[in-house]
Amino acid sequence: MSESTGPQPQPSPSQPDDSVRAELTRLRESIDNIDAAVVHMLAERFKCTQQVGVLKALHQLPPADPDREARQIARLRELAGSAKLDPAFAEKLLNFIIAEVIRHHETIADGAR
Ligand SMILES: C=C(O[C@@H]1C=C(C(=O)O)C=C[C@H]1O)C(=O)O
């Protein structure tokens, strides 16, 4: 005979206990705050880049500046590393944002022609 003590209480994924629920809620509240901050920071960044786009269009400068981008990516990778964030992820995110900015700059330049 085995020394089975019978069925043990199993954690139920659909019914976590109150302390697990409370911890999940606390973490999700912080995540929601962080997401809101990211949205506000991005909105401010796009306000600045729109102004850069107008300046470039007025002075016939190209929408993209690859040298500036290379410096930003190197800097952000460095910052990410120190913050224990994957530098490759930080680079992908910045490239994604910059691509959108360049698209805006092209639209502004087209409107100025
Ligand atoms: C905002 C600029 O335009 C583009 C967008 C960039 C950005 O979003 O950071 C950086 C370089 C440019 O390709 C700029 O030249 O500073």
C-alpha cells in the first residue's frame, strides 16, 4: 500500500484565493497607471516630433535623419541594458515609434508642397 493521504487541495486557476486576487489587483492597478503614463509620454513626444516635422518641411529638410536615429538607438540600448530591459526590445520599440514619426513628417512635407 502506498502512503497516500488522499486528494490534496489543488490551486484552482478559476478561483484563486483572496490574497492572490488582491495581489493580482494591486499589480494590475500599477500596470494601468504605467500604461497611462506611457500614453501621456508618447503624446508629448508626438507633439514635439510634429513640430520638428513642420520645421523640416519649412526648411526642405528630409523627413528621416538616419544619423540621429543611430545615436538614439545606441543611447537607448545602453539605457535599457542598465535598466535590465532587453536592448533588442528597446531598439524595436524605438524603431516602431520613429517609423510612425517619419510617416507623419512625410505627410507634413507633402502638404507643404
Ligand atoms: C524627430 C526627428 O525626425 C525623425 C524621427 C526621429 C524620432 O522620432 O526620434 C528621429 C530622427 C528622424 O528620423 C528628428 O529628426 O529629430
